[in-house]
Amino acid sequence: MSGIGFLILKILILKNHEKTDSIHEMIGSHKKEYISLAIYSIGIGLAFIHSYIAIICFMGVALVWFLPDTRIERKN
């Protein structure tokens, strides 16, 4: 689950910088990671009921991560 690893990485990066740094504005939100983890959990649960619904959940998470995050580009 690369989403969990990415969330941990972001949390550790933010802990090592002061709250006033611009990096907190760039990557401060964790919405995408929490939504991904929730959809993964739902997909795992649905895999026991119907496998195609679970596959759709996993593909949905993959599609969300293909969308670029423009917060960092706006700050540069």
C-alpha cells in the first residue's frame, strides 16, 4: 500500500519543518491519502461479497493518484 507509505513520508517531512515554512502550505493536506485508505478498506471488505466491485474501488484509487497535485507547482 503505497498510499500508507506516502502518508507516513508526508507526516515525517512536515514534522521536520517549522509551521511557518512554505512546505506546510504546499503539502499540508492529507485528504487524498485518507480517502485512498478509506476506499482501499471498502474495497477489501467488498472483495468478500463481489470481486468486481472491489476491483472498481482499487481502480478508482489508482485513477485518483494519476491526477497531478498542483499545490506544489503553484508555489514555485
